[in-house]
Amino acid sequence: MSYSDRTKFRKKYIYPLLDAGIIQMTIPEKPNSRNQKYQLTAKGLELIEHLKSNK
């Protein structure tokens, strides 16, 4: 997404998706780890399928 400011990117995109339960952290006990990644939850997968079916 080519954002240079990680803090703003997290506040605008990552945290709302986490709060909505669409994504989850791979290392939840270390949220600021440099190895942190995110994966879709079941709810996130359902959302993608719903969006695909409505095209």
C-alpha cells in the first residue's frame, strides 16, 4: 500500500480490521514484533466470499 508511516497505517487499517474480527495477529503476545504477520479469520474469509459472489 506504499505507506511510509507505519503508525498511521496501523491506526487507519490494521486496528479496525482487528477490532472487527476480520484479521488476527500471528503472534498476539508480541504485537510489536518485527516478525508480526496477520491472517484472515473465518469471518474475514466469509467477507471475501460474500464480496466475490456480489460481483
